[in-house]
Amino acid sequence: MRPSPSMPPPRFSSCLAVLVTLLFSATLSHAAGLLVPAGGGEPLAIQDHLVRVDINNNIAVTEVIQVFRNDSNMPLEAVYSFPLPPSASLAGFSMWINGEEVTGEVLERDRARAIYQEVVHPAVSAQSPIRPQKDPGLVEEVSSREYRVTIFPVPAQGTQKVRVLYYQYLSVDADRVTYVYPMETRAAEDSRARGRFSLDVELRSAVPLTGCVFPSHSEQQVVTEVFNPHRASAHLVRADGDLDQDFVMVYSLGRGTAGLDLVTFRKDREDGYFLLLASAPLSDQVPEAAGVDYTFILDVSGSMRHARKLEVAGEAIARFLSDCGPDDHFNVIAFNLQPSAFAPTALPNDSRSLLQLEEFLHSFRGLGGTDLYPALQLAYEQADTRRKQAIIVITDGGLNDLDERHDRFLDLVSLHDATLFGLAVGNEANVPLLEALSRATGGFVAAISTQENLLEKGKLLRDRMRREPLRNLHLDMEGNGSIADLSPTMMPALYPGGQLAILGRYRGQGSGILHLRGTRAGQEVDLKAQLALSETDTASPEIRRMWAEHRVHDVLQEIRSAARPEADRDAVIRLGTQYSIVTPYTSFLVLESDQMFRQYGIERRTASLLDEEAAGRAQRTQRSDGEFSSIPPGESPKPIEWNVGLGAGASGPEFLGLLSALLAGRAILRRRIS
């Protein structure tokens, strides 16, 4: 059964300029956050949207403060929604009550919801018929990396101020690092959020900074200041405007990374935490390309009908295939709730096949939901097992609810010999599923912002895929101490140019050496890092909760894959409540006073964690500025143009470059090592 057909097919334009980033323009998704009435209706007006970003040695702390205005004549219960980047950890949510900021506490989800409902809808007695006005707030995770906040009341003709804080590490891609602040909204296209917006970035790096660009904005919009080769800042202010465009910053480092970089935290002789960033050294040899069968599994569901994405997808794939070798074959499987294959088997990469592909792709207009499993099943059924197979899943939306169960997918891929790559487009793609499939088959997932420079991104990915990765990775320690509770529990292949973050705990005193061992092309590889087991190390406390967040992710992935029973969600609840992180089974609850927290027997711990983390950031800042200060006393840094060789914003050829990246890696798409 074919997905829903389209209206009469439009002509394919021969102009490559039309190949803009529309395939990667996700359905408007609530990134920066909108506050909407719980019963429906237009979002509340945004009075202010303030963002402060502190990046110190690639650990980013993002603080978002928004002020919403209720212009109606009645108080409202409202819902505030926002997603986080895949590697981010929600550290705090607070709201202003009676002029004071109140921080929430993390409880088991059902208990938090019950207390919220009791406060909002108290029993009203005949002696006291007037319902008291309270100010609770509730933060729940509604899907992977997507959060919903319920607030009551937002006063009539009044405002509500909220604050979100999250942490993330920024991976290095060769010598470049990308920070994205997402701002797209899920509001109707004709009802765009507007308001005052300001964003300030403070950037510090022990490795010298050599350049920075902002693909999402023009040079005139962003003011940069360079204090010295290790410190810079960026500022963006708009008095009024649409709040639907991601902010993207790409900075380059003075050296490419190879080996291991280590960050640690330890408090009062307790077991410590570490963040190990591993980068595979580049191999001098690039394998010769061999013929590969490429199967594009292309989402044609309702979210893909916007902004000519399907038409652009067809042109992009056709253009991409024109750059592949004569020994390469291809197929395309379009899917929404049902799949439809372009051909029963992969076709030769020739002009006749490309003309037929144009007609096939024009038959879809984007309707229905999204169910990947039948499409993946069809791809394997049609595969020629005598040839190397690469499967590229391109989707901009969440997948079928059944896809929360990864075990059926993993059972399917285990029966076949193909490398699977994923392009997670926007904020709603099912990254956990794509991640599970790519790790099981030796591929990787790329998360794409609509505002990234896709040509530059494509070049980096293409180079990464053409080289042999490190496989069969495991981490151990030599010396006095020991390490435990590593995340990820199943380490993926590490491609040269990419970076793998490993979080864990350590114990003992003295010193030790961390060994990350693996194989590449049959050769043993051993990457090493020195670990000092000091009694106290308080400069990077954020990695404590980053570790807990990633451990939760691992447990949830194991539950989804049936490697753990559903009952093991108690482990998620323990981690969530102990480290104050929101999970599918724990929630942030904000009450209007400390007295109310005591009334419900809720321990106050989040504020002390936030205070420790703020003190750690101040310590890192002071240390960094002391080591690398070069501005004479009394002088101020001057704004300069800082646009060094990283390219501009997204365009048609850049879009092609990104797709080419997925397909240029034909040399390493080989049979998996069992």
C-alpha cells in the first residue's frame, strides 16, 4: 500500500539554488517555549525572552528567562512547553511568585501530579466557599527531551516569569564546535510568537579560538568581542520580532582534537565523577571506494508537506546520486504509516533511474502519521545480500508510539548486514530509536538544526564516514583507583573527526591512567588519559547531574530494548529524585513557599545543587581569566569582525553537501563485525 498520493506533480526545477534547507526545516516545534492556556487558545504574549549562555571548555550552561503576559480579564492555567538538545540535562526550573523566585523540587511523577492537583483544586467547604489562590507549577517529561510545564494561575492583565536552566557538552567535529539555541515554535504558521529577545554568549577555551561564525544570523545582527585567543563573547538583541529562528554559533579551535580530554568533579572525599571526551586520531589511509547499495528511507508524513520539503527532497537525492560512482546502486522507500518502494530492488545509478525517481517522489504531498518499522522491514526484504548495504533514515518527526519498544527493531536489524545512519531533523525526531539502531549496526546519528551551515556540516560528516572507525570500545583504569557506572553502557563506533562522551564515577586516591581500547582495521588502538584522584575537585559540578541524566537514558534505552524489565524504572526514579532531574517517572514541582514544601514533606535539595554549580562556574571563570588575560588594565575589548573561514548560512548547495555526506562514505559501509 502506497502512502497518500499528491496533487498533480510540479516540475522539478533545474536550478540548484532551490535546494535550500527545506528538507531539514522541521515542522514548527516548541523549542524556546510558548505559554498557552490549558484549555486551548492563542499563546500568551511574550514580553521578554532573555538567554544567557556560558561555554567553558565546551561545557555549555544555558539560562532562559521568559516573561509572559496575560492580556485577558481572567486568570489562566497555562501550559509551557520546550525541548532540550539531545545531549542536554535539565538542571532547574523556577517561577516568580509574589515577586520572588521559587525553585522546584523533583518528586516521583504521580506524587508530584497529585500534589499539584490538590493545590490547584482544593476541597471547598461550606464554611469556606472561597477558593484560595495558590501558585504551583509542574514540569513533566512528555517525550524524549520534550518537557511540559503547567502553571496556575497566570493573573488577569498580569505577567508570569519563568526560568529554565540546562547543561550540555558540545562535541568537537574535527576542529569545530557548534552551539544551537532552538527557537522554533509549534504555533500555527500564521500565529508566530513575537517579543523582545536578547542572547549573550560568554565563550572560554583553554585551546586557542581561531574563528567564529553565526550561520543563522547576519554579521550586522550579532556583535562579537574578542578579549584574547581564549575568550570571546557574542551579543544579539532585537527589540521586537519573530521568535521562530534558531540561533547557531560555530567556533573553531586552534588544533584538531585527538586522544582523550578529561573533566572531573569530587566533593569531600566522596566517589568522584568524570567526563571523558574521546576523539579518534585520523588514519593516514582512506580506503578505496567500493560499490554500495544506498537505501533512503524518507519520511513523507504530514509534517513533510510544509515548505516544499518533499519536492526539495527529491531534487536533493537526485542531485546527490549524480555524484556517486557507477558501481553504486540506490533505492528510495517513502513512508508514513505504510511504506512504498521506488523499485523492487536497488537500481543502477544512471540517468534513466533518476528520471523515474523524479516521478515517484512527486507522487507524495505529505499526509498521515509516521511508522518506521514497515519501511525498515521492506528495505531489508529488498536488499541484495551479495552487496554492501547502507540505510539512511531521514525523518523530521516523532515516530509511531509502538516505536517506544526498540526490541522488535533490534531483533530485525540483528538478522541483516547493513549499516544504518540517521538524520534527526528538528526537535521531534525519535533520537533514542535512531540511536539504538545506529549503535547496533555501527553507524551514527546526526542531529540537524534548520539554521546550520549544511555545506560545512556535510563536509565534516562526509570525511568522517570515509574513514575507518574505532570499534569494540571499552574503558578501564590502571592505577590505585577504580571506575564504575559508565555511560554509555554500550559504546558506539568512534569515527575519526567525531567525538564520544563517556561519563562515569571513580573512587580511590592517588593517580591512575584511563585506557580507552578498541580496534581499527584489525589493529589494536589504546587512547590514554591521566586521572588525578584528588580528595576534592569542585570546579565542574555540572558533570554530576550530566552523569545521572545519561545513566537514566541508558536505563530507559535498556527498558525499551527489553534488556531490562519495566520494573527497573525504580532505578530511574532513584536517580531522578537524588540528583534533581526530570525523567519520564519524575517531575519538578514548584510550590509557592517553603512552608508548603514542608507541609507535604518535600526535602529542599535543588537550590543547594544550583548554588554549588554556580560556585563551580565562578571558579572556572576566575581560573580561565587569570590564566589567559591579555587586556591591559583600564582598557575595554573592541568589537571586531570575527568570520574566519567557516562559511555562511544554509543554502541549496549546502543542503546537497549534507546528503552527500551520508553517501560518500561508501568505503567503510561494510559487513559489521560481530
